[in-house]
Amino acid sequence: MTIASQAEEIPSLEVEDSKTNFLSPLLSDVTELAAEYRRRRNASALKSVHPADVPAEEAKGWAVQRAGKRATRLKRDKGHDKRLEDRVWCLLYSMGYRSLNGDSFKITFTRGDDSVGKKQIDVYAEDSETALVIECKSRSERGRRSLQKDIQETISLQQYFRDSISRHSKGKAKPKIIWVYVTNNILWSTQDIERADAHDVKIITENELQYFETFVKHMGPAGRYQILGEFLKGQKVPGLSDVKLPAIRGKIGGELFYSFVTTPRNLLKIAFINHQALNHPDGRPAYQRMISSGRIKEIGAFIQKGGFFPTNILVNFSDAPRFDQISNAENTDPNVKFGWITLPSKYRSAWIIDGQHRLYGFSHLDDEYLDQSLFVLAFEKMAVQKEADLFITINHKQKSVPKSLLVSLLADIRMGDSDPSTALSALGSAVVRMLNTDKTSPLARRFAIHGVPPEPNQNLTISEAVNGLRRSALIGKLAGKTLAPGMLSGATDEDTIKRASSVLSAYFEEVRVANPSRWEAGRDAYIAVNPGIRAHLSVISEVALYLSHKKSLDFPMMKPEDFADKIKEFCKPVFNFIKKASDDEVRTRFARRFGEGGVKEYTYHLMQILTETHSDFGSEEFQRWVEQSTSEKIDEVNQFLMKLAERLTNYVIDTLKKVHGTHRLASDEQAFWEIGVDSERIRRNAFEAQQRDKARRKPKEAYLNIVDLAEIVKQQNNWDHFEHVFKNPLPSERSGQKYYISWINTFNELRNIAAHKNQLKTYTGEDLEFVEWLRTEVHPKVQA
């Protein structure tokens, strides 16, 4: 019997609603909900017992948190299944739901034979528009688990639950019911996914849950429509029908557009942002970056102070809106028409291209702000690729204020800011400016200034130095919502600036005098360079921590000159190296360092010099780097990865030649290259790489990247010839997929580590396990 036929046989439930709790216990009291939220947010379960009962409870895994004469407070870590339920409950609370389940929540329902049944539900939430019925399933370790029985039970009860929820909402509009399975560490089977999808049961894994939690943390309750849009795509938003607004319709760049003014209250309900973090399966380009909570708060404060936005929020309507043109003699312009637009009333119908922060700046504000005016320019069903290109044009091709200028201005406009992160950056900016302007400082005039053409030795940037100070924690670090002092901090910001600039000037003076020519040479000598300055700042911090632990020195209480003397004495081996090492030795250790990894490697090379005198100096991460740098096993891993990369590339090329031939086509390209490699991008990149290689120029196919192989073997006319070698499911991947070649991306990352042994890239334990997997699953399939 189908669910539909079962539903037809369910008789009306003749029972007094006042005597039956269809959904119980359901919490709606504000104080009670807030207390429940605090309890569920806690990673530990808590309870109080009589002191005499403590031993028995300890045997069950409870631990004493606070002992008392009449009652003892106990705690223990929540199980993985309970933690999952509480995370979901807290997410819904943060989304603004104020009617949620209590413990041991049950839905009471009536079967077709008039018997009454009850089913416990893990998480339930409702409001006037929606009701969520959620089952949570978790494993302690990642692996497979059949959910067939669970899903089938949910399916069999859906109609009964609808009836109970409707009766609970008696006298009100029936809410949209969303059925959800939230899972953790469970690898779904294809059959279970299909079964859930067939009956409109939504699936949230730990990946989506993390995204939702992050989004709502930034957005607050206004973020609920982004999440509901995931579940109710294409469905009507209650209370948003027939919103008509005066508008202009026209064309720009070949695209139909509408220009109008609406309110945050209306737009937030239908807006949707395709964030990269969400990794949508529907094929839309996920070009948007995750919203910055800091920017949201700044914009919210700006609005509260009376601020407004005279620029358009750019959206793309996924469906054509209704537009009623005004019929009058003056509405005759062939390019622009005046009329009334009826806003789409569906979830996820207005995709935000630009302006997400301006829109969601209203998300944390009181209701009174939600009816302010917003200028909107909306395209109608713009192609998704063009939508993404427009986003890139706006955000990357428009001229904006350079980051270096913004950072340098922080010292003037944000000192003592209420936001601790901004205050820390402003303080760092002031310290760097002092070092750059103090005529006695070895760093005077060494930083490029925006708008002033730099001299050859002005190769340092203020933003990088400020970043280095932040990461070193020398002038303070973020501790929750406060700014904790660092070892160079003073009683006031002014004291910190003086103290920090004094100590750092003294230290870098030792670097300068060790080899003045190298210091002044700037970029060419690899000493006075951005990665080098940042690395020295990290070393100063590490040395101070080491001496504090080993010799019980109280650096925060030291005078600046004493502080500097202790650090300089310890770091003499570094200064001696800079003084005496050959240019080749300096180049080998410090050349070609880019990005955060480059800064770390530079730091570790400095620390390695110090360990020649102080053998126990250095963090655990540094010690692991040293171990892998000299390990024979790591050398063998590097060789294996490079050899496997070579074999895979040769195998692909040889197979393409066998399948498609090496004869010349009309284009004068060999058949295996033109037919076997469809991607113009891959062919173009290989050709350009070939042209750059002037010393040992090889055939174009020799310049294929490992990641190119994945695209080539998946090609429709190639896959059958490569499947037996390249189809290798990872243990963590769900079954039922056509291709199992995601391992190539991980392999490519590790091959890059092997190919750049002098960069700061070490293998984790997980990396080495993957290498062993390659040895057993992939390597045997590739002929030598």
C-alpha cells in the first residue's frame, strides 16, 4: 500500500485538543528556551547528585565538577550522537525558532485503525511558516551505515505527522513541513540517498551543518532564509505574495534588468548567496566568499547611526518577475519602460551577485530598521557563467583602495578601536610607522609608502610587518572578545609603541651591523625582505617564550633595554651566520620564500641555526620539520611520488597514442593530441609551458600537469580506456559514483611537496597513510 493510499484511509482524529499534546514537550517560553540553549551548547552534560551517590556515578563515567555538602555537581562529555542533536537544536535556535522540542520529545498520532501511537523525534522546531522534523544519526568513527530502516519508518509516518502537526496548529495557517536527516561520520549509500530524495527527505551531513552554523553565526536569525532556501527552493514564501513596486525595465549589456527600491524585510526572504563553502551540487558557479562577520557588524553599526547606501544591490532573478507596464502617452522610450514589478515570492529566487554585506548588514538589527529603502538592480535569468563573470569584474577589476594604504591608515583612525582585532592591527601599524620614521632605527625608510615611488631598498611593506607583529603576539593577541597583552605591551598604547619600537630597533640593529651590505641590498640579499622581517619577529617571540620557561625570566616586566639584551645574546648564532655565511649559503636557506609557508620556512631556518648552540630550542612543529628534512623515509616518499607522477603521465600519453593514433590531422596536430585532449585550456597551457622552456624544449604533451590528467581521462571518448587504472575509490567516498578520481587532487598536492623540498611543506601522518594507499591501490596498475 502506498503512503498516498494510506493517507486517504486516515480518519479524522476525534479527540479534544486541549487534552492531547500532539507535540510534547514543546518549549516556547523565552527564559526556558534560553536556558535550554545554554545547556545544549555546553560540550559536557551536567547534573547534581547527593554526595553519597558520587562513587556510583563516577563508575558510569561522570566526574566531579564541584563538590558540595548537600549536592555534588557532576559532568561528563556528551556522546557523539547527543552532541549532534544538540548542535542541530542550537542551530535552529540561532536561526530564530522559538518553539523547539524539549527532552524525550514525541509526536502523538492516530493510525488508520484509530489506535494512537507515539514516535520520539530528535529535533523539532516550528514557527508560523515552517516546521522541521529532524532525525540525527551519528557514528563515533567515519564509516558506512545503512539508514534504510530508519528512512522507511520516517516515510511511513510522514502523513500521520502531517495530521498531528496540522492539528497542533489548529486555527492557524498550516506550516510547510521539512523532513531532515542530519548525519555525522556516516557515508551514505546511493540507495538511501535516492530513497530519501524520493520522499522529500532532506540530507545534511557534517559538512553542510558546519556551513549553516558558520553562516547563522555571522548572520543571526536573518540567515534562516538562506538555509530554508536550501530546503524549500521554488516554494512560496508565506506572507510575501503580491509585493508590487514601481520599477524601470530596460536592457544593459544584452541583459534584461529591473531597477527598483525595496526593503531589507522583503529582499532577505528571497535572497540567496551561492557561497564557495557550500559547494552546491546544482552546478551554479560558487563564486561568493563567505560573509565577513566583522564587516556585517560594521555595516550594522553604520546603519544604526543613520547611514544609508546610495548604490545598487545587484541580484539575478532565477524566474521572470511579473512587470505591468504603465500605459500612457509618455511611456514611449524604446529602451526604458516604466511600470510595476511584482517581486518573486519564492525561496532562493533572488541570487545576490554583489552587495551581500550591505544586505545582511540589516541581519542583526531590530525590526524598525527592516523597512528602510534599498536600491536594487535585478537581472532576469542571467546565465550563471555571466553572473559569475560579472561578480569577478566588480570585485577584481574595479579600482579599490590598496590594502597597504588601509593598513597604514589604521594607526590614525582605529587606535583603541572597540573591536580588538582592529585595535591590534592599528597598534601594529603605529609600531611599524614608528620604526619607519625614527631616524635612529635600522628600519627607517625601509617601508614602501603608498603614492611615493620606492627606492630599491624600500622593498618592505607595512601590511606584511603588521601581519608579522600580529602573528608573533609580541604586542598582544586576541583572546575571545578581548585583546590580551603581549611581551612587548606597555600600560597604554603609547607605552607599547615606544617599548616595542625600542626592542625591535635594538634587535634589527644587530642584524644590520652583522652585514650592512646585505641589509642595505634589500630584496637581492634575502635579509631585509618581508618574509625575513616576519620570520625574525617570530623568532624573537619564540626565544622570549623559551627563556621564560627555561630561566624563569619575566619579559613583560623587563625594561626595553634588558629585554633586547637577553634576546640579542641568545640570537648571536643568527647574527654570526648573517655576517659570515657565503652568498650561496644565504641563498640556499632564505631565497624564494613566498606566502605564509615561505615565512614559516624562513623562521625554521633561523631556528635551526639557533639549535646548533641551544639544542632543545624550538616548537614541536619545528622539530617535526627538522626530522622530515633529514629523514631517509621522507626522501624515499619523495622519490616514490615523483616516479609515480612520471609513470601516470607517460601511461596517459602512451594510451592516447594507441587509441587515437599519432597521424597528423588537417590542423597539423597529431590525432592523439587533438582528439584525445578536448580541453583548449589544457592544450594552450601545455603549449605556453613548452614555449617558456627554452633550454630543454620537449613535446607539448610532456608539459601536462597531474590535475590535467583527471580531466583528460574523464573525457567521454577516453574513460573506457583509463577506468581500470584511474577509478580508485577512497575509503571515505560514498559508493555509486561514475568516477573515483578525486585521489588525483590529493596526489598532486603531495607531489608538489616532493617537488619543492626546500619549501616549508611537511607530510602529516594522514599524508603518509595516503602514500601507502597509493602504493597498494594505484601503483600496481601502472606499468613500469
